[in-house]
Amino acid sequence: MIFISVIENQEIRKEVDSFGTVEISNQFLYGIQTVRAVQNLSFSGKTLSQYPKYIESLAIVKKAAAITNIETGAIDESIGSFILQACDELISGRHFDQFPVDILHGGGGIGTNMNINEVIANIANELNEGMRGTYSPIHPNDDVNASQSTSDVCHTAMRLAIMKEFEQLNLVLSEVQTTIEKMVDSFIEITTISRTCLQDAIRIQLGDFISGYAAMLSRRQQLLKQSVIELKKVNLGGTVIGTGTGASTMYQDLVIHNLSKVAGFQLQKRENLIDAAQNIDDLANVSNQLTLLATCLIKMGKDLRLLSSGPEAGFSEIILPSVMAGSSFFPGKVNPVIPETLIQSCFQVLGCDRVVQAALEHGELNLNIFEGVAGANIIDAIKMLEKALNLFYEKCLEGIKVNKEKCKEYANSLIPSVVELKEKHGYSFVSKLMKEKGKNGVKELLNGGGLEND
């Protein structure tokens, strides 16, 4: 039951459900179920409106469902046409401020689905002002949500959103990898020292050392990309628990085809829709790949901090770009703040993954109601990595310089020289020499060229 009243010269509508009446300003496109979700389920400070790709993806799902419902006769074509127009407005980026529900709300995503249904219904009704007084208004559940459930709508839309968010991260990863490959070529003639257990080891070309990062990024990017591609298998049409109850067989047969046309790329129906409702290991796999990428980036960021340490009492083999003062106490001190920012963003990604794995673990019986929190944390992880890597690429990676004199000094230090002796004279001979002469004695021999005579 919905009706309009005017209170204190401001147009207010009153909406009624089984729990009572709620007054809503007509400036809002959402309705009573959204208000209930906001009042009862908000805690994180993150609203659906902060996830525009998810809203866009929800609208794509609703549009595909409406097209299919028109084709199957589940809704009248005149009603469906206004729903399609409303979906197009959302897909174009309008009305994103009308999604106040907490992105992490409980209840299996019910607030998200109700929010999108109500906004679409109210846009559709505004588009068809002539319908009022002649026809019943377009209903958020009976019309917009026809043949659907929160379960298959949010499942499908979340996977579309993750695929969309990944596109930008994928581009940044490619840019970082290309830059590192250029560094490999630029630094290949520079000889420095390697380290094992943080102790001096053999000589290495700096370009060869850097090539390890390029190979790692290529591997991690490909495996992450493959995990995202697997999300193209969705369960739209399975309704609540994968049985398709509430959706006609014809709808189930057509909806993925229509979804692919609306989304602009090919999607597939999951092999087992019962499995899709119960298990979110495809999301967990994406999160795991993001975690592996983040863990490898932490190692790379830590390496850059060590290699640039100093400048007088550290390794000081490379020089990172200076972007800001490093201390409120030490004048002139500059810290490796960009690698540190990258590292901290990766810490956050590890935290997001723990939420995803917990959501996977705590699914129960016929439906994993925690899928929404898993998807939101994956989007958060992708966005943080994309932003941090972009900063790293622009403000650090492109400006790294090499301290050639320090690299040469390290390359000609004791251990690399001793290793070279070992290759000529054998391990036992050099061990005996080290014992007899000591480090300083061997250094004197090497510097004086007297080893062969000795």
C-alpha cells in the first residue's frame, strides 16, 4: 500500500508494510524496504552508493531479467519498457546517490536487492506519469524482481562488478610490468652484489636481479586474470537455492543469453546451480590470487626499501624519487614512503582475504548468505591495489636511479672475490686460505695481486 501526503509543505509519501508505516521524502527514489535495511543493518560506514560498478552491474542484471520477462510474458511489455528505461538510466551512471544501504549488511544481500528494485520501480513510475490513476504503479517486487531472487541477482551482479573493477587493475599491472622490463634492459650492464640470509653473496647483474620481479608480476597477473575469467559462470535463473523455483523454464533458458547481450560479453550458466548457491569458492579463488599478488608485492616493496637504505649507513644501491619530507625531527631526511604505502595497501588486501575465506567457511546448508561481504571485500582489495600500484608506478618506479659507484664497490668486496677464487682454486683451498690469512689477509692478497705467488 503506497500513497502520497503533504506534511509541513514538503511532499512526503507514506509507505506501509507489515511492520508499520514509514514517511519518505519524495526526493528519494528508494522506498520502505531500503529504509528498513538502513535502520536495522548499517554498521560499516560504507554504502552501496560507494560501489558504482556494483550498482551498474545490478542494473544490467535487472535489465536482462526484464527483457526475458517480457519475452516470456511474465510481465506486460508496457510495464517492462519503463523498467528497461529505468535500468538504462542507472547503467549510464545516474541516481547512484539513491543507494544508502550498508554494503556489508546482513540478511544475504536482501537490502541491496530491495534498494535496486525500489529505485528502478520509482524511476519507471516517474517516466510514466500517465500510468498513475489509470494503472497500478510498477511494483518493486512483483514487476522489477519478477522471476528473480536476491540470491541469484546479487550473485551474478557481484561477479560482473568484480570483472569490471579488475579491468583497471589489469591495466596498471601491465604498465608496472612494462616499466620493470625496461629497467631490466637499462640495468643489465651494472654489476652489484647479491645477498642470501641478508649476508654478502655472489656478483649479479642488477638487471638480472630486477628480472625476477618482472617474471613474478607476469605469473601473478595471468593467474589472477584466469581466476576472474572463471566468474563469467553465473547462476542467474537459479533463484533462491538453485532450483529455479519462481522462474519459468523458458526464462531460465533465455536469461543468460540476454544478460550476455546487455553486459556486452559472453557469460555462461554455472554447471550446477545448487552448487552456485551454496559455495563461493570461485570468489575465494580470486581473493587468494589477490593475496598472492599482494604478498609478492610486499616482498618487492621491502627489497626496494633495503636497496635504497642509507644514504650513508645503508645499502644505498638504488636511489628512489623524493616526493616529500621524511621526518618532522630530522631535517633533510627522505623516507621510502611510496613503497611503504604499497606495502600497507597489501596488508589491507590480506585482511580482505581473511574476510572472504571466513565467508566461504561459514556458508551453511543451501545458501551462503555471506556472499555479499566476500564480494565487497574483493572489490575493496582490487581498488586498493589499483590505486596503490598506480602511485607506485607514477611516483616511484619510473624514477628509480642506480648508485653505480656503490654497486661497483659491493661487487668487488670480499665475498664475491672469494667466490671467484673458489671457482678457480676450489672450495677447500680457499677455506684453508681464509683460515690461515683471515679476511683481512685475503683482502690484502687480492688487492696486492699476490695470491698466485703466495
